[in-house]
Amino acid sequence: MLRYALLLSAALSAAAFAGDAKLAPTPPMGWNSWDAYGLTITEADFKANTAVLATMKSLGWTTAVIDEGWYMDNPNGAKLADRKYQLDAHGLLIPSLARFPSAAGGAGLKPLGDWVHGLGLKFGVHVVRGIPKDAVDADLPIAGSHFRSREAADKSDLCSWDDGNYGVRDNAAGQAYYDSMVKQYADWGVDYIKIDCIADHPYKATEIRQVHDAIAHSGRGIVLSLSPGPTNITHAEEVGRLSELWRIADDSWDGWDFAPAAWPNGILTGFKKLAEWHAYAKPGSWPDADMLPFGSLTPHPGWGEPRQSRLTADETRTWFTLWAIARSPLILGANLTKLDDGLKTLLTNKAVIAVNQTAWESYPVQMAADESQSKARFWMALAGSRQKPTRYLAVFNISDKSLKVTAPVENGAHALVDLWTGKRTQTPNGILNVTLPAHGSTIYRVQ
């Protein structure tokens, strides 16, 4: 008997919760500056990359995000004092004028946000949770309130890997600080906030709630992205209710597997994490397996030396295929000004992107294959009519050698259309036969 067997009870057993389905009805797609620029992104660099992103907006690539460091005059400083955080009179981070000249005259990031919106795109910023130490040391007043910074700060609560901020207390002063921060972003026209050191190591439930509430108080629809991972699945209900996407893995970089090192993650981690979290993906709530470190990771990547991504062409396609069919957000990390033709072709494949954006259910499956297929992985997605859905099947080779995959598709003879090549393949008696290179993959529409 030929069959599919669902893993992990699939989406039918998921809790009924979601962030704002109107803000993120499909997995967010866009570009983030971290993988190529680290802390060093400038206005000119951001505009150059965003202009390229705009050429792909019809395919869903619509959100441009400035990652960490936009408020530092000297992002290469070894110590906190050397980085020269820029603050306003109320202890809020403001752009470095040396790097973001359009912020002159107290305009902040609004001129840049307006420019992004003029391209038909959405504008995002990254910030580390908490209140800047300089604001607390000076006990600056909190905008829109009678509180001062020391009343909001918890000096005992520090981010272990970023020493710029103190934690924010779960009190009225703390809420007032986050309200003032998000109001400023809303005034700048921000559509997407990525807030870090909040989803894991440590998990900060009170500050997640405070930021969520601050967005509600701002009156602007802003997508909330929580970092870093791996968010513990015991928090699934809470993060799904309070944010639109949250990281399910730690930082992912350009490698298949970095074991035995605990950090960073490679593609292989994605198979495990996306399978663990697949049942929680739904409009307004998207488990995020991290960015796509493809192409040119230059001039100042957030990790390692400037380089061309170390992923092979097969690994790059496997990464994109898995994130697409598993409905992870698709956030590019490449320097978009240096896209080669091959990578641009991959990133603009309408059929593969459509799986990510239109599937209403996706899940890992076990195929009734023989023992030799233990290095193959399979993933199914359903789209279109719920009475008669369009079915998609991705096949992956996680081994270091070429692998011939023989597995059942379904009773009877069917055709499979390869979404990467458009090639149509018959499956006599419903048996799939495909040879995949090491770390290779393919994705089909089942007909």
C-alpha cells in the first residue's frame, strides 16, 4: 500500500492562536543588512540594496530591514564607549548622522522610510531589547510621561552578548519607555521591528509583551519579529499571540553543518527545527528559521571574513527549497548589489516562491521507502482549494554523497512537474525515481 505518513501530528493539532493575520498573512519576504554589512550599514549602502530589492517586489520581496548598529558613530569600536551610541534628549536611539545624513535636523529615519515607501516597499529596523545604558546613567526623562530612565531600567538584567542596554522593568515606567520607543519608530514610518536578545538566551516574556503592547499603543500596524533563536517550543502560544514571527533556530550561516560547535547553525539544523515547529505556522504567526546567507557576504558580514557564500549551488537551492516549502519567512542576507545571474534566477523563481506564499498547510512526511533511503527527507505542502488541493512534494538528500531516491508518491500513475526546471516527469505506478547530488534537492507539483 502506497502512502504518506504525517510527522508530529501536522497542523491539525496546533493551538488556535495567531499574531496579526492582516499584517503578515503570508511569511514575510525581504532583505536584512546583517549578513553582508554587520554593524556597518550606511544610508548609501542601504539604498543601493533596497533599490535592487524593489526590482523583485512583484514576487513578494517587499521588506527592507536595517539591522543592528544604525545608531553607532563608530560601529567598529571594541568597547561600548568607543561605539558612540547616538541618543536624543529622551534616551531614544537615533541614527548616526555620519552614516545616515538624511537624519539631519532631528528627522531620524523618517526620510529614509519615506524613500523606501516611495519604492513600494516596507521599512524595517533592528533594535536590541532594553534601554541604553547612557540614558540610564544620565537619568534622562522618558518622552510622553513623568518617568525617568532609572525608573524603567533593571541594571541587573544584561544581554550576555550585547552590552549596550539594561533590561526594562515590568512596571509603568518600563512600559512608558517602550511606548516612546515604538512611537518614534511609528513616526518614522517603520513597518517591521526586529527586536533582539528577547526570544532566547534569555527569553524575556515581560519585554515581549511590553513591545507588543507598545505597538498597539502606537496606532500603526507594525510587524514584530523576535530574535534570536532557538525559541523554546513551550513558548509557542505566547510568541504566536504576541508577534508575527519568531526565531526557531540560532544564527544560521553559510555551511551545511557546523557540528560539533554549538554555534552557528547550518542548513541541517533547519530540517530539525522546521519539522518541530511546522504545526504553528499560520497567517500572522510564522516560525522563522533565520535569514538566507547567500551570494556575496561583503563588505563586513556579521560573522567571519568578507566572502562569497561557502554554500555550493546545490546547498543554496536546498536551503531555499526547504525554507520555501516549510513556510519560513524568506529574508535575504546577500549583498544585493552583487547578485550573480544564477542566484538572481533562483530568488525570482515564481513557482517556488508561490509555494511559500500560498500554501495553507505544510509538513514533513515519511515515505514507504526502503532502508537505503534513510538519508532522504520529504516535505509536502498543500495550496489552493481545500476540497481538491494542489500538492507539492520536496525531496532532499542530506548525505554527503549522491543518492538515488526511490519512493512511492501515491496510488496510480502521476506526473511530477519540477518547479525549478519546469520539466515534467511521469511516475509509473506512482513510484518516484530521482538521483540527487550531495546535499541536493528538488521540488515538484504533483499532478
